Amino acid sequence: MSEHVSPSLYQQIGGAAAVDAAVDIFYRKVLSDDRVSHFFDDVDMDRQAAKQKAFLTMAFGGPHNYTGADMRRGHAHLVLRGLNDGHVDVIIELLGATLAELNVPQPLIAQVAAIAESTRGDVLNR
Amino acid sequence: MPSITFEGQDREVLPGETVLDCLLRSGVAVPHSCKAGACQSCLMKAEANVGLESAQAGLKDTLRAQGYFLACSLRPSADVAVSLPGGEVRTAARITRLDSLNETVLRVRLRVEEPFPYYPGQFLSLVRSDGLARSYSLASLPHESDLELHVRRIPGGAMSEWLHSDSPEGETVWLQGPAGNCFYVPGSPEEPLLLVGTGTGLAPLYGIARDALAQGHTGPIWMFHGALTPAGLYLTRELQEMSARHANLHYVRAALRDGGVDGVEDGELDACIRARLPKLAGFKAYVCGDPALVNSLRKKLFLAGIASKAIYADAFLPSSSPSPLPQSAACT
Ligand SMILES: Cc1cc2nc3c(=O)[nH]c(=O)nc-3n(C[C@H](O)[C@H](O)[C@H](O)COP(=O)(O)OP(=O)(O)OC[C@H]3O[C@@H](n4cnc5c(N)ncnc54)[C@H](O)[C@@H]3O)c2cc1C
Ligand code: HEM
Ligand code: FES
């Protein structure tokens, strides 16, 4: 078999190593941004770091086991606290800024944003 | 509903219930304190691995492999047979000496007859003969003859009042552990270290700082100790002498109230840190003590540029509720 398999988005970005490089940058942006930081106030940092990794892996098109139902459950308590479209926009913006800082090319950033975008309905429990 | 088998008896688990809550509800005296997976007092052993991973965070690999887990963190989805840890993970120790470090902090010295390997700064679970268990951090160095703990008196506190008021010198207790990641790792002697603690959060830091110096650390070691008032600080003279002997050790004390005299800084610890260390990128940090302060500080240190992997923290989580004294002897 000589079928040519083009590298996945996840591989093109750099896989697990890229997630590791991105996690501190992204999390610092989230915690410093007054528009969204309050959602993360009472999440302890150990657990949060693991969840940020899960989030980034998912957004980078990497391997994960989350279903739409998981995303609904995982954010339902945040929706009750007022999570809305504007917050999802901010997270996608910070994700893009993180990748730009890591010199990821713009077309790949657009693909990542599209993956995050595709979860919007579930995250907002619509 | 799954059931838990303990000492040959089956107990049905209520929906969402942890192994710890189920056993406590049915009258089994399982040692416990934080009910939050932090203190490791509730260590138990499962006869078979039934998805224990989620309840094994922070346990040593050797314990994981043998089926040990934290009873407060396991919500069983299948039947499981469990037992309390025996001699293989518990070490007997004698309380050799108790002396006051200030009005509210007692130094507790313990002697073990068997080897008890640990890194200074890790914590252990101190288990009284009736099963009451609380975690304390190690301020001593392994070559010293006694283990050293610093215990703050909590009014009405089951373990701390016992140690402070009943003077149990000579009594035998059990030690479980050690556990935790707050310790010095040799290999980067030039790395700048930041040690921040409030109250008895000094205990692990005192161990870590002395360990680092003993292992030839040459990079700067910044130790910040905070308390509500200057009276809450302790080991001041020892630390001043240490920093006089070691040019790379910088020792700063701060109090939220009544500071500003005798070299005690006035105000919040993180303001003191920022004033002295405007650039924190590249530091390794250890943060110990009051849980609210530990959590807010580690976030601030992270935002100030310290990598999340380079921040080691022990939040001294209190017991989840005033615990009634267990009725039956839990360690045999
Ligand atoms: C990893 C870890 C390391 C620890 N290291 C140390 C250490 O080195 N030195 C040390 O002194 N303690 C340390 N602790 C805390 C210690 O384990 C006990 O929680 C503490 O000594 C109180 O126990 P107690 O039995 O005296 O009080 P309890 O009987 O448990 O408490 C009595 C009441 O006081 C409340 N209470 C307990 N602590 C506080 C508090 N700090 N502030 C306000 N209310 C409180 C309880 O919720 C309860 O209602 C550590 C805890 C953890 C999880
Ligand atoms: C844009 C699409 C989003 C995706 C794909 C996503 C994905 C995830 C994932 C995978 C987790 C981990 C779940 C778990 O393991 O339990 C998570 C948790 C979390 N997310 Fe999102 N998320 C999105 C948007 C948001 C937004 C907009 C916010 C708030 C501004 C947010 C706040 C949180 C918080 C606070 C947690 C942790 C919840 C907790 O542990 O209490 N997320 N998210
Ligand atoms: S770890 Fe289970 S009670 Fe503290």
C-alpha cells in the first residue's frame, strides 16, 4: 500500500509537545483576561492544568475521548453563571493569540478556531 | 448498587458515595481528615484493581501497584473488597520531645526505629493509636536522629490540642507516608529558588532550605515567611543565623498586621515578593500553608512568569468537619 496520508492538523502543529508549549501561555492569557478569568477563579491549578491540556489537545485536532454530551456537562455550571457567546469568542481569540505567539502559521490557526467553533453549541448547552 | 466488602461484611454504596463515606456511615473507623484527596490519611487497599486510578493521585508507584487508593476519592462503580493499611505502610514512632516555637506552634520530635526514608518538605500522616489521623510536613533532614514537625494549635482541634495540651511525650504513634512533591531536587545548583509560606507552612520550607544548602545549592534561595501578626512568626533567630552563614539565603518576614518593626515587613506576602523580585521567570517555587493563600499565591506566581511545572505547593487543608473520635482502634 502506498497510500499517501497527509499529516493531521494535530501533527502539523506539533502534537503533544505543542500542547505542552501552549498550555502555560494559554492559561496565563485566560487568567489575566478580565472578560473570562472569573470562570476560573475557584478551579485549582493542578486540575486546571490537566483540563487546559485536554482543551488544547481537542482544539488542535488531537486524540481525545470527549463527546458533545461531555462538553455540555462540563460547562453546564458555567452557563448557569452566565457563560455566553462573547466568552466563547474570547477563548477562541486567546487560543489564536497563543498559537501566533508560538509561530504557528495562520491557516492552521484558522483550522483550530474552526474546531473550537464547532463545539460552541455544546459548550453553551444549546 | 455496588457493594464494599470490609472485614468480610458487605456494605451497599449509595449513589455517588465515596468508599470513605460509605464505611464511616456504617460505623467503620477509617482514619481521615481533608476528604479532598490531599492529606492521604484515608489510605486503603483494594483486593483487585477496579478502576482505582482516579483515587490514586499523588500516591507512590509502589503503592499504586499494590492497589492502595484514597478512600475519600473513590466512588466505586463495581463491587470492591477493601482493607485498612497494615504494618507494611505504617511505621511506629515515639514522640521524643515537644517544645514551643512560639505561642501557638509546637515542635514535635519523633523517633522511628525502622528506616523511614523521606525528602525534607514532604508530609506524613500522623496516626494516633485510636485512629485519629492528620498530616504534617517534615522540617528535619534525614540524617538527623529525630523527625521534626511544626504543629499549630487549632482551638478545639483534635490532634493539635492533644499534642499541645496533653504533652504526649513518650507515646507511640503511627506514621504513614511520606508523600508530596514539595522537596529539593538536586541537579540544578544555580537555579533561583523561591520559598513562600504562612504560619506552619514554614515547616516544609525550613526542611527544603536546609536540604538545598546541605546539598551545595549555590543559586539564590529566597525565603518569605508570613503570618497574621509578628507573634505568628518563629525560628527567626535560626533563619537569621542561617542567612548570615549563607550569602545566597535571603530571609524575609512579613506580617499582615503590626508589621513594620524589628525587620518584619508590613503587608501582603505577594507584595513583599514583588518588591524584591520583580522578575520571577526562571525561578522554582515552593508554596506551603494556608489553603486560600497557597492557591492565590501560586496563581500570582504563575502569572508573574514562573512555569506551572516549576511551582510546587502544599495547601494545608483542614479536616472536613470536626471529626468525632473514632470508636474502635484502627491501627493494629
Ligand atoms: C498536606 C498537608 C500538610 C500539612 N502540614 C501541616 C503542618 O506542617 N503543620 C500544621 O500545623 N498543620 C499541617 N496541616 C494541617 C493538619 O493536617 C491539621 O489539619 C491541623 O493540624 C488541624 O488538625 P486538628 O485535629 O488539630 O483540628 P481538627 O479537629 O481537624 O479541626 C477542628 C476544627 O477547626 C477547623 N480548622 C482546622 N484547621 C483550621 C485552620 N487552619 N483554620 C481554621 N479552622 C481550622 C476544622 O475544620 C474543624 O472544624 C497539613 C495538612 C495537609 C493536608
Ligand atoms: C470554545 C470551546 C471550548 C472547548 C472545546 C472547551 C473544552 C473544555 C474541556 C475539554 C474541558 C475539560 C473537561 C473535563 O475534563 O472535565 C473544559 C473545562 C472547562 N472549561 Fe471549557 N471549553 C470551551 C470553552 C470554554 C469557555 C468559553 C469557558 C469560559 C470562559 C470555559 C471554561 C471552562 C472551565 C472553567 C473548565 C473547568 C471546569 C471545572 O473543572 O470546574 N470553556 N473545557
Ligand atoms: S486524602 Fe482522603 S481524607 Fe484526606
